[in-house]
Amino acid sequence: MKKAKGVTRSRADKAFDVMDYVLLTIAFLVVAYPLYFVLIASVSDPIAVYEGRVILYPIKPTLEGYSRIFSYESLFTGYKNTLIYTLVGTAINLVLTITAGYALSRKDLVGRNVMMMGVMITMIFSGGMIPNYLLVRSLKLYNTMWALILPGAVSTWNLIVTRTFFQQTIPDELQEAAELDGCGDTAFFLRVVLPLSSSIIAVMVLFYAVSHWNSYYNALLYLSSSSKYPLQLVLRNILIVNTLDDMVNDVATQAAQQRMGDLIKYGMIIVSSLPLLILYPFLQKYFVHGVMIGAIKG
Amino acid sequence: MKKLLSLILTLTLLATCAAAIAEDYYPAKEDNVSYNVWIRMRPMNGDADQMEIFKIMEEKTHVHLNFEQIAQADWKEKVNAALNAGVDLPDALYSGYSLDSTELVTYGGQGLLLALNDYIDQYMPNFKAKLEAHPEVRAAITAPDGNIYSLPFCRFDGLTGQIPSNMFINKVWLDKLNLEVPTTIEELETVLRAFKENDCNGNGDVNDEKPMTFKFEGSQRDLGGLFGMFGYADNLYVGQHHFVVDDGKVIYVPATEGYKNACAYLYEHFFKDGLIDLEGFTMDKATYNAQNQGDVANIGAYFSWNIFDLGSVHMDEYVAMAPLKGPDGTTSWGYVSSSGIEPVGLVLTKDCKEPVNLLKWADLTYDDYYGMQLEYGCVGTNLVDNGDGTYSYAETPPDRTYDEFLFGNTYPDSCLALFYDFYETTLPMPDSAKAKDKINHEMYLPVATTMYYPTLLFSAEDNEVIADIGADIIDYNEKMRAKWLAYGGVEDEWEDYLRKLDSMGLQQYIDIYQKTYDTAYGK
Amino acid sequence: MTTAAIKRRRRKYRLKMVKRHWQLYLFLLPTIAYFLIFRFYPMYGLQLAFKAYRAVDGITGSKWVGLDNFRRFFAAADFENLMLNTLNVSIVTLIFTFPLPIILALLLNQLPSLKYKKVVQTTVYAPHFISTVVMVGMIFLFTSPTSGLINKLIEALGGKAIHFTALPGWFVPLYVVSEVWQSTGWGSILYLAALAGVSTELHEAALVDGANKFQRVWHIDIPGIMPTIVIMMILNAGKIMNVGFEKAYLMQTSLNIDASEIVSTYVYKRGVLKSQISLSTAVGLFESVINMILVVSVNWISRRVSDSSLF
């Protein structure tokens, strides 16, 4: 935010800034340490981790965990699949959510409150797993990508957030002016609303993409070919420590499994979240400032 | 001459017929008989479609199993979702523990699973023979409604033998401190104290030794066996329900006097001073497994089904410890009469249109020659044919562990039945099983006088009651046991505790177990 | 004008609005279709709350048992404790996880250094990606009485190690702290986006008037995002009973179970693990009703008190 020319920062402002920096630095450290820990744990000797000796740097560094994770071919199919599911899924999510969110934000939409009530009800009440399972089966979506995408095509939470955004940023006067000019709803949406929506679109992309990226439950239930498995499902199956076979027969297996499982556990987080961590900074620049300059006069 | 000729002709005809019958016992190859089977893949299993044993069996039976391979982690959710929805089910579920006993009876009772009784009689000669030789198997797999819904997995070797849990102690530490392996509880206390106060592993740190550890959950790592020094050994292994059977009477251990005394004594003499690790109550599995794996051993004694559970890296330092005599000189260890029987191996769903051929395939696994290969690997790969009717284990290749070699090539613990006589005549037990068997026979069986409640199936109505009352009782019980062991106080709270158990429906709970036991084993 | 005439007028007006804005209904069409098919239609499953489900009978064919399932639930030995624990966890979590993302967003927004802002922003939302299983594993690791970092610090400062996971009193604090750690950064994203929409003109005008940063935040930023805050509050009210079972289940130990047994873990142990579908549907319905009451109440309050509400 640019400072207005010629105005110096008062003492109160300086104090505020100092407090701002201090608080945020504390927040940063508190958040960053455990993340840093995950990073160094993923390359440390697991026994040292459990004994609490891994604190500031890796102990007996090793890349075994990562090499093991990447040795699975299924990991790459997992990545590929998740990429596809995320792209297609998010695209559908966006189209549905933005259009509906906009429509619902219009005060002159008849039936608006009824629809909002309906939306709210679906957010709170759910029929449970069985009807949904039967539905997916009867629509012949079993073992297809659509079983992962369609059931979650619109998130009520996101829909409500989008609606709120439009209500806040598109002033009534703008709409009325456009109507007077003979601009239809669709044209108004495409030519005026969308260009002003970069920040909500960015937020929606982030929310939906992350949700697709991290999901595994629908894949677990509805996919039968392992070649279609998304990343999280693959990772779950690679991670053996929590499903460590209790009845193993020999020593070496026991020790080897335990060790590998622990290394993989932390490495998995890095492997699965790195792409997302990279996504956010790109989207950040769309959280644009000062959207409504010059649009409203008087 | 004519008579001879006709005799020869008749005999040839008969022989051909016999051969023909044998040949079309199984379907013809051209019939392309195939079944959709969901198979549970354990972490170390290789690709089921590549497994030699399945190919061999398909060769012989002309039955093809179309596997959908589901990872162990995903199995329960996926199977339960499908069965609860009740549509588009596979023909069969295949795996050891494919369903738990509650699910089996519930789904079976609803008609989601096929009842196999008649098929076993008519089409499964091998399995039928096993049942006749071992009636306890039939008892374990028959539901209260009289139906058999699953084909079991039975393996009576040392590992799944009758004594689920053993105790192990660090001999090297004992030697260093000039102590003998304890035989009484008082000696154990002395030894553990010595472990605690000395730097046994020689790394200069007096405090890093944990005299005794355990893991508080229904498993072989729990210290329930110690309760046997005061009365009945506590049963946390089979079904996790604390029931034992004394001369036909079903007893709920946590309501007995001996249990109270055990809690008091163990707190006073062991937990209070940290001789048994308090963290046993809160550690998660991964942390527990990570103990004792460092450069030096740091655990003095532990409980497990086998020595290498916590030993592994330092395995050579440990020896088995026989059950100890309690304060009054007596001892009792728990044993399982029906251990080694897992009732649910293969189940057929209602969507299986033609079960006969699949069951013929399954019957082949109860033929020891094939069951052996299913469990231990194929002859020529994991097993060696000694030529005289016996077999032995092949050398494990250097780049793998024994288990990886085994699980990668074959599908153990699924549906088959191998008993002691098999191990005595055909294939010796694997080394680890042998070791445990020896320990069990020498040290534990002689004093195993507490019989844990056997594996039985309950009716669907009973299961509901158990789900409600039982879950409440078990939770309450675990909570109180943890509290008393960690912090003491059992003497004061005992009366209230018994009252509360009563109000939760303890008697009804016990009655169900008694009734089911009586039905299965006859009075 | 008579009431009848007013009504006619209103109806004519509404019809006129519908005809004029017919395109908006087209916008809504695919979404409405989605809701009808994938959200409303499956609600027929709710009747299982009143039935004894058997897969072979299907949902419609299963036997009607009235309020039996609910009775079973309420008769649970520790029912009061269950409800208290659930509400305890949920409300305390909300008290901390609601305001903190807002404060974080406000602070980040005012940070003069863009570079530092970016660094902090990117780091602070990363914990969101750590799975529950690993998160709980880390909690156990850090709080271990013998080898955990936290206890090592305590001992270094002269105190005695605390066996956190063995004490019921520490369950909620551990739960809430880890929730805050995982969700604050992620939660601030929405507020940051909303803050981006607050007009800079207003800020510049305020600066000219001599307002300092704090005043500007208080009088411009906060009111500017108030609609977002209100909506988030209403939405959160609708989730009060939904304390997810996974984390509590993983954090349960036999010694802290007095505080850690909540409705969802109870239902999991009895419902899912033993396939008691009817019970879990009944409990779900019970929770949903409570959530609905809360949402409607909070919505009503916010309509009175502020301009924004959900409906």
C-alpha cells in the first residue's frame, strides 16, 4: 500500500508497526518450527527422532525415505491422476460456483431466500453414506473420474462465501446503471462482474484445488482400478507404518519395515504438499487491492 | 478267453470312466469359468495376478479368479460400504480376517453371504475331512443360526499356538548385575529395581533404562498375563473381552477378587516407583516399536508373541522368562484352546450365481500340498522338495528378508488348514515358530491353567447387545484399570466399581457369553 | 388499497422480475440440478434414523423402529459426559480459531514490507496440509515425558515433566493448540482476500485526516470485512456439533478418555466399527438438528444487529 505523499508516520504508527512485526515473527516461528521439524525428520534416522534427539538439524541424514517413495511407479500415476482430477474438478467447481454465487447475490432475484435456506439445509443435513453410494452406482459412475468430481461439484461453504463476496463488491448502483444502459444480465456478468472478481476466483481456485488434491475417500470407495488412484490414496498405501503387519515372522523385516515406515511418513507430507505450497504465491497476486476505483461517482 | 477279454474290457471301461469322472470334476477349460473376487493385499504382498500358486491352482481346476486387489488400509471401509449398500457385490471376499466375526454373523444373517453347509458336504471333500478330524474348527465357524458362512484359516504352529503372549528379559543385564532370571514376583521386583538404578547398557546414563515396558491395548504386548499371579490371567487377546472359562463356567476377570489384588499389588510394587513404564498407557504403536532400536538396548523386560518384537536389533540379549509365582506361591498363565483358528477366510456373497466351482477351487487349498504352498510359497521357489515326501525352506535370497520373500511370492494367512501333524510329517515349522513353540511347551503350557474364552460366533441380536453394553463395560474397565495401575486407589473404589458394572448390565453380558459357550461346546 | 390488491401487485412485480432476469435462472440451473440430484435426493437416507437397517431390505424396506435408535444413544452409560466433552472441545476450539485468523489477516495486511509479508503468508498456511495422523503423531512425540521437546524445555527451566497425554485436563488444550496451529493461517486467506476489496481511497482519506494505523484498522478494515466475518460466524455455528472423530480418536489414550470420548468417537466405535448404520444415522440427525437451531438463531441475531445475514 503506497503511503500518501508527504504524510510522515506518526509515533502511534511506528508503535503499531513494531507490534505488527513482533507478533507476526512470533507467529512465523511458532508455525515454522514444526514444519521445519517435518523437513529434517524426513531425512533423519527415525530412532533419533523418537528419542527426541532431532531438534535443530537432521541426525544421521539419509535420503532413503525419499528414494523409497519415488521408487514406486504408482506414485507417478498418482500424481498424474490427481493433476487431471484437480484441473477438471476445479474447472467445473468454478463455473458452477461463480455463476450461482453471482445469481444468488442479486437482491432482485425472486426466490432468493428460499434457495439460500435450501442450500443451508444441504450443508447441515446429509442422508449418509449409503444413499450416496447407491446413487453413484446407479448413475454408472463407479470406477470413473466422475465419481470423484460430481458428488462434490459445488461446496455449500464456498458458494456462500462467493455470494457474500459479490454482495460486498458489486454495488447496486453499478447494476442499476448497467440496466439503464440496456445491458442484459449475462453481458453484465461477463463484461463487468468477472473482471472485478479476480480475488474471489483466486480464492475459489485455491480452496477447491486443495480439496481435490487432498481427497482420497471417494477414490477409496468408488475406484477399483489402481491405475486410476489419486496421489493421496497411493501415498496412503505406500505408508506402511500405521498398517505395520503385526504378525511378521522375522527380525529383519520388523526392523526394516519400522524404519522405512517412519522415514516415509514425514517425507510423504513434503512430497504431497509441495505442489500446493508453490501454487499459493502465484494466486496471491490476484488478491488485488483497490478494486472499485473510479467505478462509482457521487 | 472270452471271459478274460470281457473282464479286461470292463476294467478298461471302468478305468476310463473313473478317469473321466476325475477329469470332469473340475469344469472344462473351454468353459472359461471365472469369478470376481476382492482380495485384501497386505503391505508386503506382491501382485496377486502374478502369484505362482494361483496359476498352479488355475491350471488344475480351470477356475479363474478375477482379482480386484484392495490394500489392507482401505479394505474395511470399502467392503463395509459395498455390503451395507447391498448392490453389485463381488462373488467373493478372499483374505484371512476378511470380515470380523460380528460382521460375519450380521451380514450372513441378512442373507448377504451364502450359507455353505450343503456345499461343504457335497463338494468339499478335503475340507470336510479336516472338519471331522478337528471338531473345534466346526464349532468356531458355525454361527448360532446353524449356518456356516465362511471358510476359515487355521494354522497350528508355534506362532499362532496356544500361548499368545510370552515374557522376555534382558539376560546380558542380568549377568552384568549377577542376578538370576526371576521366578517369583518378589524376585522380579528386585531385578527391575536393579535395572532401574544401574547403568545396565553401559552407555554412562543411569536413567535411560526402562526396567519393563508394555503396550496398553488388547494385544500380546499387554501385561494381562501378570494378573495370573493373583487369580486368573486377564484375557485381552482373544476378542478383547476379559472372559475366561473355568470348568465350563464363564468368568469375567475384571470383576474378580484376584483382579483387585493384582491392581493393588502391581501399583504398589511396580508402577509407583516407575519399574513398569507409565508411558505404556499413552504410547502409540509407532513409538512403542521404536523403543530399543537404538545403539544400545534400553528395555529390561517386555511382553510379546515373539522375541524379536522389541528385541530385533538386540535380540541376542534377551531370553524368555517363565511365568512367575505370585505372593502366595501360585501362578497361572492364559492359553487359548482355539488359537490358530481364524473363522473368516473366504466368504461368498449373495451375488455369486454359481458357487460350486469356486468352492471346488477353495477345497483345493485344504489339500495340504496346495495349502502348504499357499502359506509358505511354491515348491521350487520358496520351498524345496526333499524327494521323500517332506519339504524344507529354500534359502532366502540375500537382497530380501524372509518375510518379503514369502509375502512377495505367495498369499499366506488366507484359507487353508494346517495342523500339528502336518508340521511333524511334511514340513517343519519356520525357525521363528519353532523357537516360540519350544518356549511355550517348556515354560508356559505347564502352568497355563487359565483358559481364555474360545473363538465363537455370536448371534446378530447378541452382537447388538455386546456392541452396546459390552462397549460401555470394556471402556469403563480399561479406564479404571489404567487409573488404578498408574495412580493406585483400587481398594477404595472397588465397591463402587462393581456397582457401576452391575448397573451397566454386566450380568446380561456374562449370560450371553455363557449361553454361546454352552451351545457350542455342549454342557 | 385492499390487501388483496397489494398481493396482486406484489405477484405481478415478482413475475415481472422473473421475466426480466430470466438469464439469472439459467446461471442457477446446473447448480440447482446438482443440488437436487446429489444433495436433496440422497436425504431419503435420513429415514434410517427411525429404522433398523438391513442391507437386504434396502433403505425403504427396513423395519420401522420409531425412536429406538435415539433411545439407545441417549441411554449410553456416559451420555452426559459425551455431550459435555463434545461441546467443550467444540466451543473452546471456536473461541480460539475464530478470531485469530482475522487478527492475523489484519496484521499481515498492514505490514509495510511486502517481502516479509509474502514469506510469512506462505509459511503460515502450510500446516493445513499436514494430515491428522501425522499431526497427532507429532503431538505425542513433542509431549512425551521422556523424550519430548516440550518436557525437555520444562525441565531445562527447572520444572517437572508433565505426562500430557495421560491427563484428561490436557486433552482440550492440546487439541485446541494444534487446531489453531493448523488452521489459523489457512483461515486467514479468506479475510485477506476480503481485505483486498477494502477501498484504498478510504484509507487515503483517513490518512489525510490524520488517523493512525490502529485507528484505520479499527474503523475501516474491520467494518470493511464485517459481512465476511458475520457470514463465517453463522457458518461456524452450523458446525458446532461436528467435532470430527479422527483427531479425537487418535488422541485418545486410556488415561484421558474422560475428556476425549466425544459423540463422534462413540458413534465410530459402535456405529462404523460394528456397521450399525441406523445408530450413526440417528446420531447424525440429532447433531444436525442442533446445528440447524444454532444457525437459525445466529442468523436471526445477526440480522438484527448488522446488515448481513444468510437468509
